[in-house]
Amino acid sequence: MEHLTEIRWHGRGGQGAKTAALLLADIAFGIGKYVQGFPEYGPERMGAPITAYDRISDYEIRVHSNIYEPDFVVVVDDTLLHSVDVTAGLNTKGGVLINTEKGRDEIMPLLKGYEGAVYTINARKVCMETLGKYFPNMPMLSALARISGIMEKDVFFMEMEASLKHKFEKKPEVFAGNMKALQMAFDAVELISGPADGKKVNMSDRRVA
């Protein structure tokens, strides 16, 4: 389907991957996109592997299956790389975004030879510096917005501000911390493998700097 972006999220229960997927669908709908956002239900226990999905399109979406050939994959917990084939079916013209403190030499052998772009971000560092607690889903959502181009930067932040301001209406410090986390994460994404190995992504247009 033309102008359709498909995203698969891998995380663990309690890390907010499902919440991020649903929030992404919500803000994309808010700017006039056709959307789907849904989890793949399984064990709901804390720490169990979970999968969630987004479809975002300029046109009506007629498919209703899970996503088997995503354009982008988001890995919220890098321990999943040892047990889940996160790049299965992943479009080499898209990319995989991984929350990790590890470097290229440790990450690349776990991706089964994937030849598309590989991005990393240290969401724990972002969270601790802006929120004081580890909630990786918001940094990962912002990093995804940067690498995927699903909406313009200004539009993304405007929609996120409106959504979070409503959610945390009575907790202005939490709202402010989340907005700082989004901005820091957007700026902190790095491309470790792909068109130009090891170079940072240009924030304004996603070309390699």
C-alpha cells in the first residue's frame, strides 16, 4: 500500500511498548492519518516479552493482520536480541532502533546479518537525566519519530505536548520531564550501521551527517 508505514515494537511487560504504540497511533490520527495500533496479546506478566504494532497511512488501511514485514522495528529492551529475531521480515530500506548502552561490536552480531540501517539510543540515560526514573517508552517513541519521518519534527512535538499536557494536567513536573526526555532522545539517536557506518543522523532531514 502506497504511503503506508508499518512498525513493530519489541519490549517487555511494564516498559510501555504497548502504550507507546497506541500513543503513536493516536497522535498520527490527530493529524489526519489512517492508523492502526495494537498489541499482540500473550502473557501479561511483568518482564515477559511483548510485541505491538503500528500502521500509519495516507489512505484507508484494509489489512488487519499482524505485521510480518515492517518498515521499522523498535527494540525497547536489548536483552531481547538474544532470544527474539527482531529483524525478521524487516525492510532493508527501513531500519531497527535499539535501546542499549552497548556499542556496535556487541550489537551487530545479534542482528542476523541485517543490512539496513541500525540505530541506537541510550534511553536509560535519557530517562535518568530528565525524569529520574526509567520509563523507556517515551524516549523510544521520540527516537522513532526522528528516524522514520512519519511526521515532521514540529508536528510531532506539538501533538505530544498536547497529549501529555492533558494526561499530566495535575502533574506539571511529570509533563515537563517527559517533554525534556522527548527532546533529548530526538537529539541523541545514532546510526551505528547502514549507509554511513557510525555517523550521526542529521536531525533536520534524517540524512547522515
